[in-house]
Amino acid sequence: MKNIALCTIVVVLVLSACKNRRRSSPESSALGIELYYRDGRSTRSFRNAYFVKIDPSTGDACSQKKFIHSNMTWNNRIYLLNASPGRYAVVAARDEIKHSNFKGKEESITTKTYFFPRAMVMATVIDLGTAEVRYMGHHVVDHKGKPGAGEFFKIRNTDSVQFHYCKLISPYQANPSAGFCLLDLFFQTLTQANHNEYAYAAKTVRSDRTRRAEQNFLRSALEDLSGSEWVPLIRRRMR
């Protein structure tokens, strides 16, 4: 029975993944990006990204009032599938780290959200047309300071763009209060949850939007999205 249940779960996950990869219409387009951050001496990939579609009336990537969450991550590549045509930028990225004890039992989760500086946001800006796949680059970041308990884990050393998007996406980390921290601690104690969330102001380590980087990404995207209607669009972009 356990094997049957496991097989059922696997089938459901596979079908769900296939459904999420489908193009919603002949006009649908997609964006892809590779985002990493330094974690001590190693480098980790982010799991999700926050996109903004730039309002043509303002044309400013650094002051949008709505964000769009990525909808697919595969082998360190982050996608926004079925995006409508327009101008886009990426303003933040998130990673979730699960900590287990020596028996392999999950004990806690740490979520890290990095908000990108103005220069990096502008470095990701791209125009997306109808029925196409575009690459927004390979970017590596570090942080400009760890949040501390003395400031109720408030995001530190932000520029105006980072603070704006932190208020939009994680407002409780832009302007935390003692009351909120106590309430969060009470909730975690009550539910026996152990989920820590931190926000960081990022600084760019390096960015690459060369043709070579794009070709490497597109070759990998062919595998990530194999068997889907995105393949012809990827091949067209590779020409």
C-alpha cells in the first residue's frame, strides 16, 4: 500500500509539473534568469524570483507597485512562463533552506529574501514580445549586512529601490516592530513552528548577459521544457 501511495504522489507531481509548463495561448511568452548568492565560502542558487512588469506610463523599473512571482524553477534556472508582452525587470529573489537533525527529521526552515540594488534591477530590464523566450542573465549577489535582533531583524543598508520593494513584498521586514516580533514568537511557540525569515539588501558580485551566457541557458532550457510548446520558441531564439 505504501508503494501504491508513493507512486500516486509521484504521478500527481509529474502531471502538475507538465500542466505548469504548458503555454496558455499562442501569444504567450516566457522569461528565464539564473540567480545565485554567496553563502559563506559557497554559492547557492535562489529558488524563486520576483518580477515586475513596468508600467509604460512611468517607464521606471524601480518604483512599480505590483510584483509577479516566478512560476517554475528547474535545475537552478528560474522561469516566468506565460508572461504577457511588455517590459520586465527582476527586483528580488528568495531561497528556502530546510534544516534537519541527525535523524533526518526536519526541524526548522530559514527563508532568505535578497532585494536587488538599482543598478542590478536595471541590468535585468528586458523587452518581451509576443510568442518568444527571453533570457535576463546570470547574476551573483552578496549582502550588505545581516539583520540583527537589536533592530528587530530589519533589512539593513538599503538603497531607495531595495527599501521600496522590501515594503511591497515583505513589509514587516522593512519596518518591523517589537510588537510584531513578540507576536511572531508567540505564534511559533503556539504552533511549534520554527520558520525564520530574513531580508537582505543585495550587492552585485557579477552579472553576465552575453550571447554565450544566453546560448548556454537556452540549451539547458530545451531540457527543462522538453516535450512542451516552448521548445520551438527556444530553438528560434537560439538561431
